[in-house]
Amino acid sequence: MTEKRFEDFVGIIGALNKEIQRIKTAEARRLGFRGADVMCLYYLVKHPEGLTAAELARMVDVSRSAMSRTLSHLAEDGLVEVGDSDDEASRYRAPIRLTERGREAARPLDEIIHRVLDEAGSELDVRERLRMYDSLNHILDRLRSISRD
């Protein structure tokens, strides 16, 4: 019984993550972005005052070096601007904001996110969806607690 429960849990969580990554990659490619670009744009839309590279790296759950490469790519494309600083260490703490071009490029993301969420959860009512998120957050908190012991 425990083996089946373990296989179901790990299999479902792993499959969910893979499908989310596939959707993100396909939609990003369709919009001319890379997968990491999408999450940066998403968070920067939500924070028009700007975020530091360190904050973005935490939110997107990537290393600082991966975030640096993503931001360089987005800046080269004119989608983000980094606060002024000559010092590299200070530059990493400077706020990053979307440019007008970046805001325009990010506009379709909201519609895509709503479409995917609506389709994925179409058979769940609001209460079931909230219960599912509560359960998943509880499981995540417990797993984090176990991994830190």
C-alpha cells in the first residue's frame, strides 16, 4: 500500500511539473521567448516598481547566474532596464523594470495563463480548487520541513 501511495504521489507531482514546463516552453516559443523569460516577465508585470535580480532569481527558482543570463538576454532585446550602477555587486541589487516594449511583449501572458488555468481546472468548482491549493501548500510546507531536518 505504501509503495503504491509513493508511486502515485511522486508520479503525479512529477507529471504535473513536466506538463507545466512543456506548456511554458511551447507558449514561450510561440511568443518568441525562452521559458525563463516568461516567468521574469510575469513577475515584473506584477511588480511595476521593479525587482532586484536576487528577488527575481528566488521567485523564478533559478540560480543567480541563470537569472543574470536571462536578464542579459531580456535587456539586449530591450524588454527590461536595469537601474544604473557601475559596480557589478551594486548592479545586482539595482531594480529591474519592464520597458514599454517589455510591457507590450508581456501582455499576452495574462490571457494564456487564464486559458491554461481555466482548462486545467474546468471540472473543479471554486471550493474544490481552494481545497486543492491548501492541500498542496500543506504538503509543500511539510516536505520543506522534512528536507531541512
